[in-house]
Amino acid sequence: MSRKVIDYKIISSSNPRFVEKEVKKLLSEGWELLGGASIGEINRGGTMDGFCQSMVKYEA
């Protein structure tokens, strides 16, 4: 049986500690991870790393 997703968020930042803090906060609020963390390069006049994590909330 599949669960119904009622909300979806993508946490992203060039700061991995910020992403980690936000993910921990959302986990404590009932959100769940959707897939693994993603790391990539973002070019905005210079190159920097970008960190992303998808989060979902399911219907109770």
C-alpha cells in the first residue's frame, strides 16, 4: 500500500551544516527523507558546492 504525500520540500545551501540542521529539524517535525543527499557545483560568477536534500510529509 502506498502512502499519500501531502507536502514536499527541498533543503538546499552551499553550507552543508545548514542543510544538516534543517533536515534534523524537519525530521523532528515528522518529515521524512526522500532519497539521499545531492551534492553538485553551482556557478554564480564563481564555483561553489551546493548541497540538497528532498523531504516529504505523508498523510497520517
